[in-house]
Amino acid sequence: MEKEIIGWIYEAAEKVKSGLGDALKVDQKNGRTDLVTNVDKEVQDFIVKKIHDYDPKALILGEENGQDDTPIDKGRVFVIDPIDGTLNFVMQQENFCIMIAVYEEGVGQLGFIYDVMRDELLWGGPKVGKVYNNKEELSAPENKSLSEGLIGMNAALYRKDLFHAQEIGQTSMGIRVLGCAGLDFVAILKGTQIGYVSMLSPWDYAAGTIMMEQLGMTVIGENQQPLSFKGREFFIGATQAAMAEIQAISKANH
């Protein structure tokens, strides 16, 4: 299955790149900074067709085209973000990803994050027992504490100091705001960030959490509960050591 999915991602990436320029049509979803393009919708439709040609019974949980509330606990579910970081895609024409995750009976099996413009594909999970950066196997990052590394963060969380974001950020070596969940997960998997704190939807975190857990890292939702895969929710993913410190900060402020 993984070979097929990788093939679909590379094909989808060509469609994304060809959509840049004059052909790009941009609309607003929930305000001027929440954008969607014709390319987002077309690429999701392309990937969905590939999935259904491969497995007609597969279910889809995706950001676009009314497929955003499928539960993941029954059957094989493909979780799709056709362009993660749409604002970056429109404004920078880089720093965006294609993400696909595969869940079977509610258990994450495979995650794929493709940085389109850098041609960097991170993929893996329990189904293959490993995580790869293109064809090179990744080893588990060093279990650094919060004070030893950089942490990715949602700008609004930090600015409004929600969920004690400012204390978490100030305890770390520094925060990074990339505007693309996929790139934050890539940084964690490569060991250049020790964690990520944000408000995310299932298609933002599905692929990344599968790979993080495969490499021995932890992800939780609000109040240290498992992620719900329903709507937008508070997300923390980090090394074991950093997670313990983040949880301690949260408890100390309750």
C-alpha cells in the first residue's frame, strides 16, 4: 500500500506545482487569513479517486469538499490534507505539504508528509515498523527536555497566552511559527524541534502523530486526553522529556 500512496503523492505534487501562477483561484473560508484554493479541492479529489480505485470500501476524512466529519474508528480510513499551509502556498509559494494518513479500525498505520517544494517525503508507521526521510531510515530523536530545544507553536496561542503557551515557550530555547503543521512534524521527526503546541484539525495531525509515536514520542489533547479526531482541538506533541515538563507547567497553573 505504501508504494501506491507515495506514487499518488508525487503525482498530486505535480498538480500542485502546475496550479501555481495565473491558474490559481483563491477564496476565503472563515476570514481573510483562512484561505482555500481551487488546487486544494482538485488535489483532494484526485487523491480520493486514486484511493477509491485502489480500495473502493475505503473511507475518507479530508479537509475539503464536505468530507471533514468521517469517524476513524471503523474500517480503513484515509485522512487527507491536500495542501497543509494554504496561506504559505498562496503567499510564499513554498513551506506547504501534502499529508495522508491511514487508519485501520481506529489505529494509525501509515503517515506521509511531503514538503512539495523541497522534495522531502517523511513516511512510515506501524505497518512498516519504521519512519523514513525519502529512502533513509530515521532513528528516534534524542529525548531532549523542553529547555534544550525549540518548540513549534501556533501564533495566536502564544499571543493570547492560551493553555500557558507563553510559559511553555519561555521555558524552551525558543518558539518557531512555521504556518504549516506538516513542517512542524517534519522538524520534530528530524530532531530539530522538541515539540509542537497548536490548535489542529484531524487532517493536520493524523500523519504526524503516527510517525511521532512510531519514534517513541507522545501526543495528547486538552486535559491530557487522547485526541478526539473531531473538529479543531488543542494539540501537544513532544519528546517524552519535554512532554513531562509541559504537563507540569499545565498542572502548576490549574
